[in-house]
Amino acid sequence: MDHLLEEIAALVRQAGEIMLSARDIGARTHEKTSAADLVTDYDVAVEAFLKENLPPLVPGSVFCGEEELEYVDPGRGWAFIVDPIDGTTNFVRGLSQSAVSVALARDGRVEYGVVWNPYRDELFTAKRGGGAFLNGAPIHVTERPLSEGIFGMGTAIYRREYIEPTMKVTEQLLRRSCDFRRLGAASLDICCVACGRTDAFFEFSLFPWDYAAASLILTEAGGALCTMEGEPVPIDRRCSVWAANRVNFPILKELEF
């Protein structure tokens, strides 16, 4: 493994230990914008740990985290793009489907990606041009058509205006697939496509920290992603995401929403 990737992964693992040590999470949970949009003291603690320890790995880099109060542009120079706990509602409810997600980008392009689910001890890693790995073993997307496969989806629940298009796309995909899964952590959803557990994934509204690291893991695993409008996925603003293996990627053009 690349030396810098090893260092990032080691810090991500340490951050995940904060999640595993969590106790009485409900009493340390607060609403941000609604009951569906939560933050815990552990989100803040994980981000504080990563903000202190990641930037020194790349002098001059900036830190863009979900819980940061001031916006930091990750599109210039070196930038760490961090979701301290992706799947906070899962974390609060004890569903064990949450992850620490860290991407390192340079001038708007993700160069390193690390996603770790500490509950399953699954570490997804990628360096641009170096392939994608799960706990050190190479991973690759499937060549399975959706007619024989399953897809993942997210509900973009913070943006209620997307409920109707989300359900519309879900119905179209369900009619041409075996089934779907709603896991509640986009980074892990995209990594599931990367390692062949699922064959496509979509969500209508995500932030860069939700998908930045996983996007590189997916593409290095042979998959592809874009917005639901077919545009390149940015790392400096909210957008929709369509992620799939190469067999199913063209299906996006056939969807109505």
C-alpha cells in the first residue's frame, strides 16, 4: 500500500475506535435541521481528531468536514474531504451500518479514498491508478446485468422535494432488477457496488463528503459514476449520484424522473 494511503488508513481506523467506544449515544444526539438530520457528540469528536491529524500528512492541505461551521473550498490544492460518521442515524439507532469516510483531493480530483465500517472491520481503500481494495484484497465491480442483480438507493430524506422522483426511479429499477437495498450510508452503498455486492446505486442529493472517497474506490474497482443528469460528479457542492458497474451504467439514460 502507498505510504500516504497507509497513514490515512491508520488515522481512519483510530477515528473509528471512537465510534466503537460510544456509549449512551441517544443522550449525546442533537438535531441539526430536523429529526431526520442528526449529529452526535461522537461525530464532532471523530471530526476533531481527523482535523488535527490529517492535514499534517500533507503540508498546506485544507480540511473540509461535514461538521465544519465555515465552508472550505476543496477544489483548489490538496484537500481532505471528510465525513466523520456517514450514516449517523444508523449509528444512533445501533444498526451498525456507518463509516468513517476520508478522501484526499488535489485541485478538485480525488487522489486517495478510505472508507471504514468499524462494525464489520471492513476497510475500503484506493489510490488513483492503483486499484481498489477491501482489507488489502483487490476488489472489482461485477459484470452482472441489473436483470440478475440488485441496486442500492438513498432517499435524500433531508430534501423532501426528492421523495417523488426517488420513488419513481426506484419503481423503474425494481421492475427491471431482482431487488433493492436501502442501507443509509452512501459511502458504504457505493463501496458495495465497488466490491460486487450490488450492481448500481442512486441518490438525488448528497454532499461531497458522502461520496468523495467512495467515488475513487468505485472507479478504481472498474465502475463509473455521474450525476443523475449525466454530468461529472463535483467535489465542491451537493449533487445527485448514479453509480454502477459498466453493464448497468447506461441504464441512467433510460430513466424518467
